[in-house]
Amino acid sequence: MKPRKIKDNIYWMGSVDWDRRLFDALIPLPDGTSYNAYLIKGSEKTALLDSVDPPMAHELLSQLEGVSQLDYVISHHAEQDHSGTIPLVLEKFPDAKLVSSPKAKGMLMDLLQVPEESFKTVEDGETLSLGDKTLKFIYTPWVHWPETMVTYLEEDKILFSCDFFGSHIATTDLYVTDEGRVYEAAKRYFAEIMMPFRSVIQKDLEKLASYEIEMIAPSHGQIYPQASFIIDAYRDWVLGPLRNRVVLPYVSMHESTRQMVDRFVSALVEKGVGVEQFNLVDTDIGKLAMALIDAATIVIGTPTILAGPHPYAAYAAFLANALRPKVKFLSIIGSYGWGGKTVEVLAGMIPNLKVEIIDPVLCKGVPSEDDFKALDTLAAAIAEKHKEHNIT
């Protein structure tokens, strides 16, 4: 694809990856993704903001064929999907300086073996003049690595945000056109990548509030012509209230746990509590992560295997602990054959979650009527907890 004009002397470059379905060997990409780089031509200097994932290097290098001068390459983030082609760009433009934060400099030297003499480091709030265009660098650490920063183009009021505000979508649309589709993709992206750093992102949002931002150009997904669309969404995901909802990831080996899940979901619904249920055998972990953003309660359903939880259930607990959602309550339901330490093991896997654990319900073998009544009691307890904390 050829460079695409955003404004006078500002161009999208990069690659649309229609076929990629997994990121970091972990994150599902049902809609593919893009690797966005941006070229800014000032009256005196020219800068390229970020690069592309190495398998797509040929596309970016082809787009740069018509560029006679490149003075700066801005690296917002050292992860290879944005930085991986920088060595090839510097090879093509040997006089260009690689601009990064000091922390990113060390990481880029380690990851890409860029020589130290290629760098120009910038401090938080520092500006770089391209002549009639001014780049201002704003540190945004832990969005989502420690070295990350964004660039504000002062004259055009554009924020080049790299991973901040991104979404994984492959499309020929340069700008957001289908807000519903993009909202869901951006929420998935936030849940999978940004949610563990919620408290830091809150500070970054406050920091950016002092800037007049008309457009946001991320390094994944479409450009936001109305910056408030995605900024308001992030504020809600970071600071918004919890919902009267239970997230229920579960796995069942011989239907005992599945029977418990069915009864429990029915009991929750009767008490006015919404449920998002995930069979861990074939669930999309991105959907599970999205559900965790604002749910008040997590309940993990698992059989006992080798005296502990099923590995899929353990993975769900590990994932929730790593993502650090705002959740307030947690419980466990499931079955066992002769004994075990399912509750103790799962409880020990969630040190990052500041939750109140509501008494679990475990049954021996197939659930009895007493077990079903215990599930009704657990559902009532969760509904009452939500009411006590004004979670609606």
C-alpha cells in the first residue's frame, strides 16, 4: 500500500496485516492488525515515527523510496512490532538520528543492536523542531512497557500514541468509520494489554488532559479523527463503576461442574445479577479479558484433578491475577472425587487481586440437591454483596 495523506506533509505509512491471528504467541487477533508508522515533513527536517514488524519491512521500505531525506526516526516503544524495522531504515538513511527516551535507548540497543552513536535521547516534555512543525515528547511509562512515550504535533494538534489507544483491526479505512466495531476492538486491546497498568494509565490520561488533542494516530488500528471518542472510552474503562455482573470461566470433565454452573447461572439471573459464562476448553481469552474490565465478581468453576484445580481453571486464575481487573469479589465452585486442595491452590494464585473471597461451593461427585441449594445461597450472597456496595 502507498503512503496515505493525513494532512499537509503528514502521511500514514506501514502495513495492514490481514492474516495474523495470534500476537506474542498468546493474544488472539480475530480481525488481524496493522503496524502504523507516520512520516512528518517539516520545512527543514523530516521525521518517521515508528516502523513496522520485521515480516512487513518490505512494505515500509517501499513506501520510503520516494523520501529523499530522513533526519529523525522516532521510537516510541522498543517492542519489535514497532521498532523491528528501524535498523533497516537507518541503513537506508545512515545520517538519520534515532530519537527515543533514555530507557528505550538501552532496550533498543539490547533488542536490535542499534549502535549507541545512532541515538538522540529526549526528556519528558522536550520538543524537536522540524522547521514549521514541532514535535513534543511526552513520557507515558508502562503503556505498556517502562520506556514508552508519545509524540504531540503541536501545530496540527495530533497525538501519535503508539500502543496507547490502539486496536487490532485490519482494514483499508484510514480513519475510524464504524465506531461500534472499533470500540469493541479497542476494549479488547485495553483488556489484554493495558488493564494491568490501570493506575498508571489514569495518571497518563490526566497528563494528556492539558493538551488540545484533535486527532489520535495510534500504531495499531485506525486513526481517531475525534480524539474524545477513545479518550472517553479509556476513562470509563479505567475509572468507571463496576457492573452488577459475574464472570464465570469454567471447565468440566464429567459434567458435574457443568451441572453446577447451569444451576448457579440460573440462580444468579433470578437474583438480578448478570453473568458472562466462558467454557475454558475453547474460549477466546480476549473475550474473557474484556469481561473482566468492569465485572464486580469472578467465580471460577473447576473439577479437581491431581488434588488441585484443572489446568484450564488455573490458567483463568493466573490470567485474572496478571490483568488486575477492578473486581471486588471472588468465589469457586466445582467438584471432586475424593479430596484435594483446589480452593487453596486457586486462592494462592491471585495475590494481585484485592478481593473478598465468598465461601466456595465444592461437591463430592455428582451434585446433590443440597449442593444445588448451596449454589442458590452463593448466588444470593453475591447479589447481596453487590447491593451493599451499590453495584448496579
